[in-house]
Amino acid sequence: MPRIAIIGAGIAGATLANRLTYSGVTVDLFEKSRGTGGRLASTRVGQLSADLGAPYLDGCSSEFERFLNSFVEKGVVETWRTTRSDFDLNQQESIDYKIGAGRNSLFTRELLKGATLHTETRIGVVWSDKQGVLIRDDQGYLIDYFDAVVVAAPAPQAVPLLETSPRFAHRADQAATSANWIALFQFDKRPSRLDGVSVIEGEHPEFYRIIVESDKPGREGVLIRVEMRESWSQSHIDDEREPLLQMIEAMLADWLGESLKPSTSKIHRWLYSRTLQSAQLTQPLWDAELSIGACGDWINEPGLEGAWKSANELADVIIDSFGAGGNLS
Ligand SMILES: Cc1cc2nc3c(=O)[nH]c(=O)nc-3n(C[C@H](O)[C@H](O)[C@H](O)COP(=O)(O)OP(=O)(O)OC[C@H]3O[C@@H](n4cnc5c(N)ncnc54)[C@H](O)[C@@H]3O)c2cc1C
């Protein structure tokens, strides 16, 4: 059976790994971070779990819905029935979100079950030659040769990894991404302005979204996630973390109308949080001659569902290219 390396354990890499291992392919997945999920990662604040990337598994197609529902049956994904509002708290509505049970990163962990996962391994080089496709880590150490390699990293990080295929590198270079600051605050008591509401989004000059993370099923305590607007994040992109965290805390207190002191807090900068402009490729990025491919939210449709779709479309092509005896043709 062919052996394929995937670089990146976000939803695209994990979905592709799931499809390929299900088809009998041996998959090694390399991820530079300690955990899985990529921009669907989760973290801990004190003793509490929080989703640090996309807060829920949202999409709009019935295919994506069906895919998520198959994990609801396994207890890996669950429905969060909650209340969403605008920042004036005038327009409140009941809404259902799909989330990873416990935390979102567990969903990608489940998808990766059949693959061999190598975390804390940053890939520096992918090169196709007569022996196959080699990968080296960022120190130049040769990891191995594979029958094929798929790059499932965000566009700016995919560009250097796709050097062996200048055409693909150029495509990745065409995608545009945005940055985001996220702050998480643990409080001893719930701010009264958030009584009865868990998700706040809409018009606001600085905040993009405020979510009471601890209202998600199975979570504990009072943990509030503040996602800053892209324009605000960009204007503070190189700021020191601690003063920025204090600034966001003051802005939150101002909006809440009470200055509660958080018992723990955390700040994270996503340099490539969302794809603003994809490479607009309607065909999967797969070079059968070089045995190199790429997938992710920058290929055609941005967002979680776009990343998932691009992985599925690439999986179809790779699975189709198995010749007799399991060779890639
Ligand atoms: C704060 C935030 C909120 C969001 N909200 C939403 C939302 O509401 N709805 C929505 O649809 N989308 C949302 N998104 C976007 C969504 O999360 C992404 O579009 C999607 O998760 C991208 O998945 P991916 O698999 O393509 O990439 P990623 O999740 O980025 O996965 C790529 C992985 O590759 C790894 N990697 C990169 N370079 C290397 C290397 N050299 N070696 C090894 N590993 C490497 C990275 O560490 C990462 O884990 C949000 C994103 C953020 C950050």
C-alpha cells in the first residue's frame, strides 16, 4: 500500500487522513504544534477548556451537516443549543451550533485515529525526485521518502513547502489571509450583562465576537472568549501581549458595565486566522507526476467547510490514482 505524508493536522489534513486511511493508505501526519486542530485548536485557561480557533463547526451544505451528524452518533460532536445576540443585546435568538464534544480539537483527533501522528515536527522541505517525495524537518534532517506528500498548511506556510512545484507555490501565494487577536478571561462570577446570552456578534468597532465558552455543554466555570475584529487586530499586530491583554480586559469591562477582575487570562495571536481571498481553484491541487498535492481553506472556499471540501475533493483524486498493486499512477 502507498505511504503518504500529510503536513498539517487542521480539519483539511485530518479529513484527508481519515479518507485515505479508510481506503487502506498508510498515512503519516506531521504537525508543528503540540496538538491537533490547527485553526480549530483548543487550549486550557487555568483548569478550564476553551476553543481557541473557530468556536464551532459551522457550515451550510447538507453534505457537511451529514458528515458532522455521523460524529454526533459517535459522541464526538454535539449540538450546543444557545442564545445569540447583537452587541446592544436587543435582538436575541435561539440557535444551534455543532461543537466538538469536550473541546473542538478532539474532533480532529478522532479523524486522525488511523494515521501515525508526529506532533512538534515542523517540516521545512518537501522535494520530489526519482526515489519519491522526501521531506526534511526545519533543521534540514531527512525524515523519509514517501509515495506522495500533501501540504495542508495555511497558504503563507504552504508557499515554501510547495517549492518543488512552482505552479502550486504560486497558487498558494495568490491567497490572502487576515490576522486575529483572541483573549480568554476566567471570572469567579458571571457578568450580569451576559445573563441568558452566550454568543454576541454583530456591529462593533473593536469586537468581532464574544462567547461565553463555559456555556458550551460539559464545560465548567465562567470563561469568556473575546475575538477582536480583523481591522483592530491588524493595527495591533506587533503589540506586546501583556499590555494588549490589559487593553482588551478594559474594553470588555467597559462593554459589560462592571469591572470584574479575571482570575486567569490568556491572549493568542492568529497570524493567519482566515482566508480572505482564496486561490479560487475549482479543481483539486494534485500533481500526479510529482506526487504532490495541497488542500485547505485557501484552495477554493474559505472557512472550515471550504477546508473540509478541498480535502474530500483531493482524497477522491488520490484514491482514484491508485493503480493495480496499490501504486500511485
Ligand atoms: C479565531 C478564529 C475564528 C474562526 N472562526 C471561523 C468561523 O466561525 N467559521 C469558519 O468557517 N471558519 C472560521 N475560522 C477559520 C477556520 O478555522 C479555518 O478556515 C480552518 O480551520 C482551516 O483549516 P485548515 O485545515 O485548512 O488549516 P489549519 O487549521 O490552519 O491547519 C493547518 C495546520 O498545518 C500546521 N502547519 C503549518 N505549517 C507547518 C509545517 N511547516 N510543518 C508542520 N505543520 C505545519 C499548522 O500548525 C496547522 O495545525 C476561524 C479561524 C480562527 C483562527
